[in-house]
Amino acid sequence: MTIFRAIQKSEVRALYASPKTKRMPKNVPYLVDNLWEWLRPSGYPSRRHAVYASPNQELALGSAHPNGTNRTHFAVGRVIPVGTVRAVQLKVTDAKRHPDVEALPDAIRQWLGQSWIDSPLTMKLPLGALFLPVVDSEDVERALNQIPGGDELRKVIVKTSSFWADATPLDVNMACLSNESGELFFEAPDGYRLVFESLTQQAPLL
């Protein structure tokens, strides 16, 4: 499996590690991030501790520096896991483009209705946890247990979300990727290395 990651040249080192602490989402709403974590199948990587990569060098560079300037400060490396790795690939180039990003908030907003929107803070607090940053799955579950009709809302969320169904688990021994543009993310508990090669003129490498 050949995947790539772009980093600033000043950050080049011998070994890299998956984040140990949680990462706040930058590209998707907190609500969506919380529900994706709550829905995450066993054995799949958590986006909050994942490393992001791309199936080719140009996409990796674009993800690292989307503005397209000062590319000479970046290097694109081929990802080599040191030990075990849990990886998946999406069908979209960036998770922010996944249909869930709009579909989940819309479905929940419709289910809650105007009466909940107009209700006082005390009525909103139980479900309000879903809208906070980096809420654990257990706390999402607790919030759904505390609101009237929580079981019905669970069904709405599960029916609406297709994120993990669209995510393809990857094996490091795969000869090639079936998707040439989908975003990848992985957890490598033992770390990973980046092998820098002269791959493109647009992405100056070390």
C-alpha cells in the first residue's frame, strides 16, 4: 500500500507517531465529529488520534498546504508503518466533503423541531453535549439516554450517517489502492517513517 503525507521540511525526523492526545476537528462541525466517533466500528481508527494521508503526492501536498503557495517549504514522503496499523480510505478527497457533514445536522434539526430550538437552556443541556468539542462516545450515549425520545433519535442518526459505511478498511500488504483520490487516515501505535523521494516538480522534496 503506497500512501503519502506532506510535512514542513523543518519537521522532518526519523520517526513519527500517531497523536496521543485528542485532536479537535478543524473541517467538520463538532456535532458531526462526535457522532462519527460514537458510530465508529470496533477496530477502525479514530479520527481524533489519526494521521492523515493521501493516495498520491499532489493530493498530499494540497491537503497540507491548500492555499497552493510556498510549496518549497514542504516535503512529500511515502508512509512506511513501523508496526501494526489501522487504516481506512474515504471516497471523498476530504472528510469535510462527505454528505454526513450536512445530512446529520439537518436530520437532527428536523427531529428536534422548533419547540426545542425555542426552549430554555435547561431543556437543551442534555442534548447540548453533542454540540461540544471532542465529546467521548460514552458521553454521547449518556446524552441520548437522558432526552425524551432518545431511542428514536438514535435510529435517525444511524439511518442518516453513511460515513463509516463509505470508509474502506486498508491492509498494508495491499498492492494498490482502488480509489485514487480518497482521503486516508490511520493509527500507527508503533509509529511510522516517511521516505522522501523526488516524485514531482510541483512538490519539491528533500
